[in-house]
Amino acid sequence: MSEVKLRLESLKKAVARVEFLMPKSILKRYAAFRVGATDMEKRAYHLGDSVMLTFDDYGNSSQVKQILKVLAENGVKAMFFVQGDWAEKSPELIDQIRKAGHMIGNHTYSHQDLKSLTDEEVREEIRRGPQSKWLRPPRGRYNDRIRQIAAEFGQVICYWDTDSDDWMGVSKDAIVRKVVTEVKPGSVVLLHIHAAHTAEALPEVIAGIRGRGFEVAS
């Protein structure tokens, strides 16, 4: 291994150790800084003081139907940032989401790290994703280059300010506790359709947010 590669590996390990040792509050600010999400990008599609729920990626029929059922029962409207490859295979589920009055956002075609792709590959990922004004880069990874390419398509980058951690496979109670504790007026919450305990946690997430005196977007 070359000296440059050794130094890069050493740097990566040092960053990982720092992240591991950081208190969660500091780690959250550090992650936002590293991504470079602006306040506008965290709320680009959501104005006002209500809390917006967003759901990323893909899911099976049961998960989609359960999430839609809970949202309908609670009078909540959400944003679904879905992958194009999943949307192609599941047009009936996309149709159900739209008919229920929820917004569809572009989460690219195949959920690749856009920063690792060439300009043309980024364009292809965006072009083949669901048609929408709103773009959420996979894993929240983007930079000014990605912003500029998104602008070519008239699309606006959409981030979040509250991560449920559901993608890590945490328990229902952990999802509820993290979201309800961290939201504030106008927050945008990151959830995932396919996560093991998201649909199960959703009723308590909504109740908990409202229990703190906040509205949920409807």
C-alpha cells in the first residue's frame, strides 16, 4: 500500500474514532456540517411550523399500506422520496401513495452515492428517478456539483433535520423516543418505508409530536 493510501486510511480511522466518541448532539451538528445542508434545503418543500414526515427508498405492499393507513387515520400528509427502480416495479403502490394525497419526491433511480459518480452518471440517476420538483440525494450525500446538476433539471435539494435512525434497525421505542425528543416547530423527519419498525412506531410518533404541542403536516 502506498504512503498516500496509508495516510488516507489513517485519516478515515481517526474520523471514525472521533465520531464514535462525540456526544450525539455534537455528532448531529458535525454531520450536518459535513453534508453542508443549508437551512433552506432542510425545509425547501415545507413552510410553516408543522412537523413534516418523510419516507425514503422503497418497501413492500404491506409496509406501504400500513403506513398509508396510519397517516389516513391521523389526518397526516407526508412526503415519499422513492427510488426510480422501485417505482418502476411497483406502480400500483406509487399510485396508492399519490391517490392518498401524499407528495412524491425524487430519490434518484438506484440509490447510489451521487458524489462518487461522474456528472453524466448523476444526470442519469436524477433523470430516471420519479418526476418531481424535489430531490433527496441518497444517504444525504451531495455538494455544490450535485446542487448545480439538480438545478439543470429544475429540482431542489431536500434534506431533513430529524433522523429517526429507523434505517439502523433500532426498536420501535427507540424510533419514537428519538423523533419525539428531537423535533421542533417546522422540523422535517427522516423515516424509511422499508425499515423494520417504522410502520409500527408511526402511531406513537405522531401522537408524541402532537403531545408536545406541535402540529403534524396535514
